[in-house]
Amino acid sequence: EDQVTQSPEALRLQEGESSSLNCSYTVSGLRGLFWYRQDPGKGPEFLFTLYSAGEEKEKERLKATLTKKESFLHITAPKPEDSATYLCASLSGGSYIPTFGRGTSLIVHP
Amino acid sequence: DADVTQTPRNRITKTGKRIMLECSQTKGHDRMYWYRQDPGLGLRLIYYSFDVKDINKGEISDGYSVSRQAQAKFSLSLESAIPNQTALYFCATSAQGSQPQHFGDGTRLSIL
């Protein structure tokens, strides 16, 4: 059974304090690893897809990386507007149904 | 306009009532999904459909039914609502293959 575990559950940072969120996965035949951002009262918003170990994607202050067992979302010099819940999901070749982690709630204080 | 539109955005109803949540999309995607989200439990899949003639149960389909009226429309019904179905409900779409999902802004459903 595919599993995705995100850590930490919650993270508080000061503005400008860089950090990383972790997404550990166990799937048979990874087809893709997705990162989403979710604001309160809104649906998850797609950020990145990573397809193979060693791949990296960047967008503004966010960079996602992938190994064979985990993915990291690095946040460089965060701003208060980066506060949100970040979700990751893995896609295996068997069912093409993503398995979601429970998310990391990030709060960035000014 | 939103690519994935859910209606209503909020609904309060009573135990035993029949409720329908609707989802429409303009992304041209074949695949559509219904999830519920509860605090601490994350997103859980209720039903999914890979094309108009395809309907599949997810991990928590009991008490729910769906209808795929067209490629762009996928509705979720609660035949007889119960309080533990109070949750945030999301519709999502995706293209074929290893493509990400795109979500609507959800329906907040409260059952008294």
C-alpha cells in the first residue's frame, strides 16, 4: 500500500528564516510526486511535479527536490504570504490515483 | 473564471436530508474526483471517474453516490445526510497520465 508521510506537522518561522519541509513516500513504481499549497478556505493549488530522483523545480522562494525515498520543499527567506498548508502526493503506476500526505502547516511571522 | 467550479460553496442542512454537490470544469480533463477533507485526516477520496462511462469507488464511498453527467460535470450526492458527513468537500480534475490534479475551492457542508 502506498504511503506518504509529511513532517513536521506544523512549522513556525520568522520572516527570512529558511527551512525545509519533508515528504517521505513508499510507492511501487513512482510516476510522479506533486506539491500543492492550500490556503484556508481554498482548494489545494498545484505547485510542482517531480518525476525522477535528482530532479529539482523552483518557483520564487520555493524549491522542490526528489530522492528515491523522499522529497523536500525548501523555502528560502520566507515571507508572511508564504504561510499556508503544503501538501505532497505520490502517484504510482498501478492505479494512477494520488496518495496524499496530511500536510505541513507553515506560519511565517513578520 | 475558475477552471473547476463547485456549487454551493457553503451548505447547512439537517440529518436525513438528500444533498447534491455539483462540480463543473472548463479544463477539458477526462478525469474527475471527489474528496472530503477533515482536520487531522487530510484528503480522502470518495469517488473518481476516468471518463464519462467510468465510475469508481474510493476509500470512503459508503453513504455517497455520484453521477458523471458529461465530461465537464461530476456531482456528488448524500442520499440521507448524517452529522459525521460534516466536512469540506473538494472536486478535482486531471488530464490522462501522470498529471497533477486541479482542485475547486470546495463546499463547506454542515449537517445538524
